[in-house]
Amino acid sequence: MEAPQPQGRRPPPRQLRDARLRARPAILAIGETGVWVSGLVLSVSAFTSWYSGHSVEGPTLSVTGWNSGTPGKLVFLIGLAVVCLAALRRFGLEFPAAVPEPVIVVALGGAATVCALVRLISIPDSVVGTGGRSIGLWISLASALAVVGAGLLQAGEEL
């Protein structure tokens, strides 16, 4: 039983309503895409320059995240884990209801954010010759925060 329509207003055609309903999940599915894209950027950012500067008598020094110590390696491994989670979900693996995938993604993104913040605040002793932080460290921090945001978007899509 349909509700009475006000005079002068016609309901939208059925095809238009159906098209809107079909388009809605595709528009809102940016969380799933955001998870693997931000995870990929996170893992690649471990191989970008995190610290750079001039040596006393020579060329510019640059230290990648991988060579900056354990947090740099963890950023790569966490990014790789996020990409693997997205791939497993794409191939049909369902996670248990007790620990859904968005919760895992948010936790991994939080861990990567902590690792990037540790390297942002504390420059390791092994890279003393460099002048300061480079763009790769900022990319790592931004992509770690993007992993958290994408996980939250994905959780919102599942509700």
C-alpha cells in the first residue's frame, strides 16, 4: 500500500529509483578501495627518503625508512599486511564476527601511525649526519592515518 502523494508531485519512475539504489553501494564503497590503496602507499613509503641532509664534504645524504631502524621495517610490514587483508577480502575470505576486518585495519593503521610518529619525533643515532626529516616520512605518516580513516569508512559501510 503506497502513501498518498501530494498533488502536483509524481513519484519517480521505478527505473530511476532502482538505478539510485544500485548506485548507492558503489558510491559508498570507497572504504574498501581506500584500504588497499593506503596500504600500498604505506608499504612503498618505507623505501622513500625519511631523512636527508648535506654531509660535511660531499653529496646530499638520504636515509630511507627501511634503513632507519625497526619502525621503518614495521611500517613496510604493516602496509603489506593491510594490502594482504584487502586481497583476502576481495577473494572472498570472511573474517569472524568477533574480530571484523575493519577493526584489524584500524589497529594496523594505528600501529603504523605510532611507528611513523616515533621516527618523526626521534631521529635515530645512525642518521646523525642528515639535516632533517624528508618527504617520505610525511608520506608514511599521512598514509598510516589514511589506513585508519579507510578502516573507519569500511566499518561504516558494513553497518
